[in-house]
Amino acid sequence: MNGSPFGMLFVASDIDAVHELEFNRWYDEEHLPDRASMAGVIKATRFRSSSDSPKYLALYWAEGISAFDCPEYAQAFKYQSVWSRKMLPLMQNPTRRIGEAFGQFDQPGGEWVAVVAAAEATEPRSLNTLHSALAEIPGYIQSYAISPVPALSLPLPQEAGNPRPMAPILIVECASESAARQAAETSLIHLRPGSTRFGVYQSLSKDSVGEVH
């Protein structure tokens, strides 16, 4: 689906090593399947970085942003499970954003993603030059930008007191780690000064639920 916006939920965090095993069990066995089964959500995937912080990333694609702006989702976010109420406060350095994602979605998902935080709001059409540059990278698959909606991007417990910029987040899907790292560097060249590399992540493929068409 090229050029049409999806709704997207972006959640990234670190976790202390002492809680990491339970954190992954919670995500794999309860949290990600529960969110992926909600009306309008069509795919959910977890990622992990070997060197960046936050270490863990979860992306949820929906048919539209309304999937995250409805009574069912609001209730799920407000009334968390017992396990979620235990784990959410343990998430360190968290980032939670909900918004529309514009760009390329016509290919199967890549095993690797590069994530870049833009310095300021960027019109979707202005990303065309960047997409063309990224397409020259061997192993590049597709890319899209999430434009967060502040009213929906409610903070996680450890995020509430921190600055929460709502500029776009660029996601570049690639077939290899080297391609993802090159994509992050290329993105920073083309985006406005002040944009930063968020991280390079590998898919935890067994945790992927659904597919974007």
C-alpha cells in the first residue's frame, strides 16, 4: 500500500537485566498478542538492538489511526492486566508514540530496521528525495515516517516526566544489518540538522503477528 497512511503504534524501551526474561515472556505471551488481536490492528512485530538504547522496539500497524482512537483501545490502555501493571513501570527510557505512517508499505517486512528521529515536522511529500537515496542502498526494502498525534501518544509510566518531542520518526526496513546502518547514516544526511539516530534493530521474527498488505 504505497502512499496511503496506516495507523501506527511505536513503543521502545530498555529493561534491567534482572527483569529481562520476564519482560520478554510478558511481551511474547500476553501483551503483543493482546494488542495484535484488537480491531483494526493488522500486524505487530518486536525488534531488538545489539548495541543501541532503547534495546527493545515494538511496532503495531493498523488499518487507520482510528484503531488507536476508539473506546476498546482506550479501555485496554487504561485498564491494564495484572502482569502489565507489574511490567510497565519497569520499562526504562521508554518512548511511546501513536500516529499516521506515510511512505512505502508494498513489500514484505524487513528483518532489520533503522530508526531515525527527525528534528522537526516533515511533510510526507518532502521525503521523496530521501526515499530515492535510500533506494540506492543494497538491501533496502522500504521506508515510512510516523507523524505522532500528541493526544493519542500517552506516556508510559517512566516517560511522563521527560521531554516528549512529537516530530516524525523515520522507519527504514532493510534485509541486512549493514544496509540498516547505512540507511541511518543516509537519513541523517538528508533530514534537517538536529535529527538523530534512534537505533538499528533486528526483528524477533517469532513475535511477528499478521502482515501489512
